[in-house]
Amino acid sequence: MKSSPILAVVLIILGVTALAYQGFTYTTREKAVDLGPIQITAEKTHDVPLPPIIGAIAIVGGIILLVVGRPKA
């Protein structure tokens, strides 16, 4: 089986997901206070936005891979 159709489907799925969620969030822990044996940590949330153009490019790229990868009859 060729990898081109698989890659095309993965790109389309990633593009639709990027358009649906428009970004992701992750949390990190940082030391707020460090007084010898006493340590206080704080959780900090970071947002990473994904522009809709990235999702659109992934969908178009996947469709192009599907069309180009088809055998000509």
C-alpha cells in the first residue's frame, strides 16, 4: 500500500481538527517560592493559537495528495 493516500487522509484529519479547535493549551509548573525545605509551585497555563489558514492548507494539501496519487484509468 502506498503511503501517499495515508498521508493525505492524515493531513485532512489534522486540518479539520485544527479548524475545529483553533489552538491548544498546556500547563507548566514553576517554582514560586523556595525557602529551604519549603517549596511552593505554581501552575501556569499557556495558550498556543493556530490560525485557520494552517487547517485550510492541510486540508487542501491532503485533497491534492489524494487527487495526484490516484492511478490513471
